[in-house]
Amino acid sequence: MKYLAHYPANIRQQAEQLLHTQQTTDWFLQKYPNAHTHRSDRALYEFTLALKERYLRSSAPISRVHYDDQLHVVDHALGMHRFVSRVQGKKLKAKHEIRICRLFRQVPEAFLTMIVVHELAHLREKEHNKAFYKLCCYMEPEYHQLEFECRLYLCHLEQFGALWQA
């Protein structure tokens, strides 16, 4: 239950009960019958740019979006936003890169959207503050519910394995 550690005790108990009785499998498959279709890095990049264009048109450009085999959920949460600055001659070049943990190649589109929205919000807000979460909710109104369900799925994944296959 490490993915749900910061939730209130009553929520954790309900989640534990669902996992213990193995009801999460049916619940997830009923609510999210299919995984998303953005399996390649190219498709993920296009999906991310479409969200950025819709909600953060004036933000800095993104140079790369990809699934990362090296990214581990526990160490780096669900995704990672990197900002790299380099001096080239007299100019300062800045690049934004988004990495998504590879296990999210096979999840419902709602979970992928929540993760991408989170990483896109870092283009404007570096810290996880009130403005950051307000921006996340602007881009995905169900952001907090999806984050909880995604974390519940990670607990399910640890105990029972993946639900959606390629």
C-alpha cells in the first residue's frame, strides 16, 4: 500500500479490503475495459503535444516525450519532467523532456492522460503547490480521482499483475 500512503486511513482501509477480496480486477475492467493505443514513443509525443496545444499553447516547446525503461515508479513517481539548459555560443538553449514509465504503455487512456497532464503542468509550475494542482484540474477535471485510481492500480499490479495487455 506504499502508493496510497499519504491518503487518509479510512481510504487506505477500503482499498485494502478491495485488494484483499480481489475485487479490483472486476472493478477496473468494468470501468476501463480497454488500454490506450498510444504505445509507441511517436504516438505518445503526438498525444502529449495535442494536450499541450489545447491547454498550454503559450508554454515552452517540448523537445521529447518517450516511454522510459529506466524510470522506476517508486523512485520517480509515474513520470518525469526534465529541463535542460545548455550554452551554445552566445545563446542559451533550453529543452523540456517528458519521460513516462514504460509500464504505462498498457493502461487506460485516462491514466495516461493524468500522468501527461501532471508532467505538462511542470512547464508552468515547477513545485507541487496549489497553483500546480489547480492547473492539473484545469487540464483534467477528474485529476485527483484518476491519480487515486492509478495508485490503486499500482497496488493491484504489485499483487496480481497487469490487467491490460498489448
